[in-house]
Amino acid sequence: MTALAWRLTRLGGRGALLSTGLTALAVAVATLLLQFAVASNFAFAERAERTEWRDPAAAETGSALFASAVDFYGGDEITRVDLASLDGDAPVPPGLEAFPAPGEVWVSPALAALLDGVPEEDFIDRYEGRIAGVLGREALAHDGEMLAVVGREADSPAMTVERTNMDMVSPRAIDGFDEGEPSMVSGFYRMVAVLATVLMAVPVSVFGAAAARLTVARRDERLATLRLIGATPGQVVRLTLIETVLAAVAGSVAGTALWMASTPLFARIPIDGGPWYVADLWGGAPWMAAVAAAVPVLVALSAVVGLRSVVISPLGVARRVRPKGLKAVRLLVFAVAAVAFLVVSQMLGGGGMLAAAIALMLFAATIAALNLLGPWVVQQLGKLLANTARGPARMLAARRLTDDPKAAWRAVSGVVLAGFIAGSVALFPMFQSDTDPAATETVTATVAGEDAEARAAEARAALEGLAEVELIERENDLDPARSESAVSATTSGADVEHVRSILTATLAGDPPEREVDNTLMSNRLVESVRVGVTVVLSVVFATAAVSAGISAIGSVLDRRKTYRLLHLSGTPQRVLDQARRQETILPLAFLGGASVLCGMGLTSPLIGVMGLDVSGVVILVVTLTVGTAAVIGAGAASRPLLRSVMNDVSPRPD
Amino acid sequence: MSAPMLTAKGLRKHYGTAVALGGVDFAVAGGESVAVTGPSGSGKSTLLHCLAGVLRPDEGEVRLFDERIDALSERERSELRRTRFAFLFQFGQLLPELPAEENVALPLMLGGTPRRKALGPARERLRQLGLAGKEDRRPGELSGGEAQRVALARALVVDPAVVFADEPTGALDRATGDQVMGVLLDTVAGLGAALVVVTHDPLVAARCTRTVEIRDGLLRHGGDLVSSGAAEAGR
């Protein structure tokens, strides 16, 4: 059977090889993207795991003291780890060869580069030590990370003063770095990565069906012949499946190989302030094999489903009857799901894993219901346009939409989903982040309320003549009962890093910040989310473009006889091209536009408060424009095929 | 016989080394129906395609009234095929997703007529061909004979000068085929148009006013070899 299938493919002529090749190509692209989506999760996990040592488990009687803090220099955030040995048996932290001695500062390569040429008083003095060496990558999330590991005396203030900021670890005794907590922000990234994977995987898997359908389109006539000479429906299905699976295996292998070869390129996508180690993307290597094996199976499954709907009678005529009207109940299902999601997620508020799980399930249900709603909307749109069409192209496009709204929806669903995400996220504003020093700068450090006066006096003495020091009463946002004060120092912009160095050394605990500094973290988050959104949008659009291209080719092959005869009767190709273009553009513009607006509507209250961010608008407009152009361009790629099909008049057997 | 509408002189067409037409003269007048018969591969379809301006002959000329159509550009020939000629094929010429009336209206719409205006004559043609009440059906919901009559309605909706039919009854049973052939001959004659039918079927050929046979790219009328090109271009 396999031999026969292969022979049929090989002898099927250019057309058969074309559609088999296209199937393989589509599967290769899908596999590549799927591998990327899956690997991204492992990459985030690898990063999280590598940085867990920075929040190590506390020990009753430890061999070392551990604390961490976040320092600022200009527009950069520097994570600092303070370490002090309690006995001779202190554990060696990752990225170092020995436990750092007091006064030793080990820096990440990026920090070393940043500090190159910076006067000691402007930065390194705040650590009361000197640079002893460069940290290995085992200590780092990525090459762009700014990290300093500082060796201290066990009784130095840095090892005793509590930190109040949630991103910092207060001094604690530890006896090893093997057990630690992943940082909060890494948890956020991993959750977003799962969401992004789902968003990318959905359109990618829709691919399989389209690709399988393409093989079937080319085979209709020949399969009918096989039925005529007595092949059972089962055999016909098997023959088609073998061909499709052969193509899918080839595509899956090629896609995986392409992924392996291109990991260094994908590793350059900067998330959370830096690019990836290529090894991170290989974190899930066993899963890579699993994905490669699963893709042909998924393609085979969707081919079976696709074949079921193409009833191949021995006469080969998949007869077209009046399209089944899709029921308006689809609208109701969607409305119920969406309202349930909105109401329940409001009611649950912020509390707990269970609430999050329920909200996530309802969100998934809403997305699923959107897949029910989409074809219905496409069909309504088609009906409306068919009744108002004046010219032939619009009429043909509209009838096609009414006839097979699911196919049209498949082509645009990814873009619609992406549009919604892009609309809601891309416009999320970045905070003001001009980190260049102004003429006058004020840095503020939080201190415990009890000894605030004494600390302020120390600061005043240390900064004598350099800065104006003030003590400010402040309420702790999280814990109002806790007494807290802040010491602020006002100085000229030129001296701000010098002042910061002195203040950091003097007031151990939370390092001093400018007001603009605390936007750095959220900006990095928004920036990362935007990069992520752009990546997801690119993937979704790439998928949409390839699947638009494939379904256009499939539909040309499907109708090649009719197209040929229309050409004989004098129909210009221009009209057919127009009709085919409108078939994609009309639902794309209508549904894609609606989804972007919906997404924007969802976040507009927030944006209204914080003001519109132009860079977000630019990202949104550029991705949507490029993506739409890609989808339309891919559809247009079948024009040469249409031309050759239309002009294929002779010689042919009578 | 009135003055010919469509004339061809010395048509030659090669595919590689294979000769499809070896020098053919042909003429058909308004109100006349000509059956082109011959075995498979004899060049029937090639002749039809050359006459209809689908293919350009390697040599020779084709005229509609006095206009040379083989010399026109692809675009002009397309328009000619859409406005002056009409085509009827064995099957498969209807767009499956369009209802019957829109299939018929399509040539008018391609010519720039708005849909609402084009639907009027389309429905009228369907009614004349006995398809009243079925305007809204899709091709898949029609019988073979009905679908062929819809195709005929579409062919005639532009009031063509010449109708080309390629095995128009090939996919139909004898009774339905007879019926469709009768409607075809009657309506074309009623329009005063010329009809060229390519067929295998001697019964179809017998109903036409004239029959020509093509063999190995050369035309015979009632057994006589007639070829303007054969004498001088035999080598």
C-alpha cells in the first residue's frame, strides 16, 4: 500500500508533487514554530532554575549569610548578592570558584562592561570592595544581566539590616545554594509563556488540517478512479493518509532540523533585558523529539477528519448543495461564555490558585466559543455582502464566504486572536523613563522608623558638603502599622552616582533610588511583554500567511476545471484574483478590526488613566500592516498557478 | 446559405512535432449548425479552440465577420469570447457556490452590468429554458439535464454571434441529451446565431444542418479531403 501511494505521488506529475511538497513545507514551518513555542517554556524554566540560588532556603545554623538588593546606576538595574562566611565551610555560589572573601566584588560580564571607565567613587565604592573577577554564566539568567556578588564581613551592616523591598532578600543564614525559590517575575514570565504557547499552537495545529486538505484536493479525481476500479473507502482513505503522513514526516524532520539550526537566531530575541543562551533553548531536548513525532500524528488525524467531510463517491463529484445555515445559537454560546468569564473573574478578584484556574478555564471556554462564533459571523457577513454585491468579484467572494465560512474563519482566526491580544497589550503604556540625570536629583532610601534619626545623622555626616539630606516620614504601602522613614539626599545631577555610592555604603538595607528608578523594573516588564507580543504576532501572522497561501492553492486545484472553462468563456483572471483576494480581506478587515478594537476597549480604562503610549501604537500598526500584507501576499502567491490552470487548454485527451 | 459569420483559412497548429491541425478551412453562417466529428486526438478540440480565439494558430487566420480575431491580444480575445461567443461544455462549467441565476448573470456582470440589472435577463433565460422556480438552486441541487440547461442559459444570456459546444450532451443519458440538444438547436436558431458542435455522437451530428469530419488534423466534408493547405504545404 505504501509503495502504491509513493508511486502515485511520484507519477502524479508536477501537480501532485507540488501539493505534496507544499504539504511538507507547511508542516515544516508549523513544526519549526511549534518547536519554538515548546522550547520557550523550557528556556524560561532554565532561566528560573539558574537564578533560584539568589533566593536560597534559610537554614537554622548556616555556614554563610546571604542577602540581596537592587542597585541603580544611571538607567540600569544591578542585582547585588551580599555574602558573608560564618565558618570555613561556606558553600561556593554558582559562577564562582570559591566563596568570595570580604572586599571581593565579582561582576557579570555585562556589569564589567558597564563599569569600564566608571570612577570608583561613582559605583564600586558603594560595595566597599574592589572587583576581583567576572562571574561565570551558571550564575546568570542571561548575558545581558547586571549582577554583582559582594563578599562581606559577617557583622557588616549589609549583612544585618533588613530589606523592605519585595524584590530583595533580607539577610538570612544559609548552608547551600542548591535549594531556592524562583523569583516572582520568573513565575510571571513562565505563565505568560504558557499562554503564548497556547496562542501559537492553536493556529499552527489548524495548519495540519489545511495541509492535509491540500493533498485531498489534488487527489479527488484520482481517488474517484480508484473507487471506480473497486477500492474500498477505507483503502482510499489509507492511500491518502499514507501520502499525507509521508509528506508530514518529511516536513516534521525538516522543520525540527531547521529549528535546531536556527536556535542561535531565536536566542537573540531579548526578553527580560537580555538574549538567551542557546543551551536554554535546548532545555527540553527530549520534548523536541516528542514534538517531531507528534506532528505527523496530528496531521494524520486532521487529514482523517478532512477526508470524512469530502465524500468521495465513485463518480468523483463532491456535490455542492445549498450551504448549511449556521445557527444563531453560536452567538448565544459565545455571549454566555464571555459574560461568565467577565463576571466570574470580577467576583473572584485576585485570590488564590483555584480562582486563577477557574478564570483561566473560563477564558479558554471563551476562546473556544469564539471559534464557534467566528464562522457564524463570516457567514452572516457573506450573506450581507452577497445581497448587496454589484460587481462579479464581490459576489463571487461573498458566495464563497457563505458557502464555506469555516474555511474562511480558519484563515483569519489566528489573526483575530492575535489582534485581540495585540489590541489589549501593545497599547499598555510604558512609564516615563528618561533616566538621564536632571540638573538636580534626589535619591531616597528607606530606613526603619526606630533608628531613623540616627541613620539620617550618619548620612548627613557622610555626605557633608555634597548633598542636602532630609528625613521623611513615610507610610509603608503594604503594612501601614510598620513604622518606616526615608532618608533623601538632594544633589546636582553630576554628583548623583557619587552620592548614591556613599549613601549605599552608609545606609545598608534598601539602596537609595531616584523616583524614576522604580519605573525601570515595570518598563522592563512592559518591554518584555511587548517583545513577546511581537513574537507571538509574528508567529501567528506567519502561520496565517502560510495557511492563506495553502488554502488559496488548494482552492485553485479544487476548482481547476471550472477555472479553465471560465477562462475559455472569456472570464479575465483579474476578476478571479480580485474575488480570491476579497475572500480573505473582507473577513480579515471586519473580524480583525473588531478584535483589535475589543482588545483596546478592554484596556482603555487603564490607558485613559495613564495616557496613550505612541510606541505601542506604532508596534500595533506596524505588525498589523505587515501581517495583513503577508496574508494577502501569500494568497496572491497562487496567481501563477491560477494562470497555468486557466490557460491549460491543450493538448488534452478528448 | 447566407454569408458566413465565422471563417477560418489554412489553420495549422503543432504541439511539438505532433500536428493537431494540418491546414484547415472552415466557415459557418448565422442560423447554421455545424457538427465537427472525428476520432479521439484528431484535432477537434484544437480546431474549436482556434476558432474561438482561445488558441492562436501557428499559421492561417480566423475572422468573425471581417475582423481578424487570431491577431488580437489575449485581453481582446478574452473580451470577444465573453461578448460575441458562448460556450457549452460537457460539465463542470458552473460555479458550485453560486445559485443558478447568479451563474447565468455572471457573463453580464463581467461586462460591467450591476448585479440587480444582470439578474433580470438571467431569470428570463432560465424561464425560457424551463427552469422557472429553480433560480435559487445550486448546481449540486440540479439534475444533469437541468445543470446543462443552466449552462446553456449562461451561454445565451449575452446574445452571442457564435455558440461553441464541446460534447454538450456527453455527460447526459440519451433522453436528456436529446432534449438538451433540441433546446440548444432551437434557441441558437431563434437567435440567428451560428452553432459549432464538437461531438463523437453520430445522432447529435445528424441533428445539425451540416457535418464535417476531422481526421489527423485535416477536414473532410462527406468523405472528400478538403484542405487548402494540403496541396501547397504538404512537405
